[in-house]
Amino acid sequence: MPNIHDVAKLAGVAPITVSRVINNKGYVSDKTRQRVESAIDELAYVPNALGPSLRSKRTMTLALVLSDITNPFWTTVARGVEDTANENGYHIIIGNTDESPEKQSDYLTFMLQKQVDGFLLVPASSNVTSSDIFQRQRVPFVVLDREIQGNDYDSVRSDSQGGACKLTKYLLELGHKRIAVITGRQDNSAARDRVRGFMQAIEEAGLDEDQQVYWGEFNQETGYDFTRLILQSRPQPTAIFATNNFIAIGVMRALRDQGLRVPEDISVVAFDDLPAAITIDPFFTVVSQHAYEMGKRATELLIARLVDEAPEGPQEIILPIDIIVRRSSSRLLGAP
């Protein structure tokens, strides 16, 4: 991780001058200030908020940056992270980005200032070059569930494309050929992978590739609003594939507001399961991810990096998925 002496050397000044610029105390000429600020930007230097005495020491703290802590899937991932970290003597600081790249950037800077030993990151966007700041700061990190630009990083995720393909094939086996997909943003790799899996199943079945795919956010509002739009289309789809559980809840709300029954009038399937404590009838047919295992494996990999026990080179761990069939899906009336 770059330190104040690295900045001073690059800027051609004394460390005390760098300190004056950072703390905005003492006189520094505008020209010198510009050189120091340029060096700080080039090195991605983050001042240590805990003081010089801790610079060479581990804090035994890991940062977990999630996209939406209110989603039960991420709550379960967080539990896997916390349990595994605690078993190994680490504590967790959690940040929630609400899928905002700006909030993510703020959290990364804040947590770097706290001198966390490593990061577990669910990226808000695959276009955000989060890996740059980690690599320049020489801080270990593991990406969960999604992908980001570049390929030089450790990651743990589920087989999103394969899971979506299997779930779509299940609907096709029930006789559904007009299937609407509601998913997250196009700059979200998980959303893209699930659409790819859907299209893979459609193409392998020899069906028209011109399917209804609605790109939005991984939230209930997207599910609700797009379902209202889908119900106006002709011919109307016989099934809706929600690519996460919150979208599926919004879909169900919209269908009930329109007086439609699931699965009698329209089938609904989803990616991600919901806890049994959340009462939805009929309960969803889903692609179930191993959320706790994702958090556990990612934390184990990060700690292995910290103690120099991880294999050389970036590691990609892809977890299997399960298809759980419940009452939200049924055979299309008249289908063979």
C-alpha cells in the first residue's frame, strides 16, 4: 500500500509537505500543492485514519460491501461471511451501496482509511473499475456474485447463466413459449448472465429469439412496473421469469392488483429463494443459490490471501445451483 513517503518521493517534496497538503495546515505554494495532489491521484494514496503506529500492523478487520442488505439473499451471504471471519479471529465492517457506484466509491475510500485488511465486494456495476484502487493500494479483495472489468481478481459466484437456462427449460417443458423476463441493469453482470441463460434455452428449443426482456433494477418496483406493462402486451406472455427474488415479489403484487391468479392465469418463476418466514402463496419455483456457502467460501479465500496460503493467480469459484419446483408454475392449459 503506498505511503506518505512514496507520495513525497514522486512529488519531489518532503513528507511534511505532503502532510500539510492532506491536512490543509501550514503554507504550501499552489504549484507544490498541485504536484502533491497529482502524486496522490497517481498512487491512489489513502491517508491512514488510524494513525502512523498502525500502518505496519493488521487490524484483523475485513470489509464487506453489499448491494442491498435488505434482501434476504445478501443477509444470508453476510452471515456466512461473518461466521467464517469470526472463526478466524477477524471482525467485519459492512457497507450497503443500494446498487449505487457513487456510494460504493465512498465506502471503499472510507474503509481504506480504516485500514481494513481486505475487501469482500458485491460490485454495484461491472463497469466500475473497483479493482484498480485495490491493486494500486495492494489490498487483497474477493468479488462476490458478479464480475468487474479485468480478470486479475479472485471471485466467488453462482452459475447464473446455467441456472437461468435450466429454469427456462423447465418452463418450456410445461408448454410455455411466450415468457417475459424482468431483470436488473445491463451493466450488472449477474443480470446479463441470467438473460444469456434464458436466451440459450430459447435458442436450443428453436424458438423465436425475439423475446420480451425488460431491463431495470433488482427491486420490487421494477417487478411491479414492468409486470403492469407486460400485461398490456399482445399476445400476452403465459409466464414471467423474475431474475431475482425482490423483482418476483413486485411481479406478484402487480398480478394480484390486476386480479390474476398464479399459476392458473400466469406462471411465475424466480432466481433466488426466499426465507420460509416470508409468506407468499403460492411460493415461488426458483433457482436457489447457496448464499451462506458463497459468503463462507469468499471469506476463506480472502483470509488465505492474507496469510499467503491461497493458490497462485486469480481464483474463480463457481458454485452449483438447485431448481426448486413449487406451486407458482404449472403446465400451460392445452400443452402436450
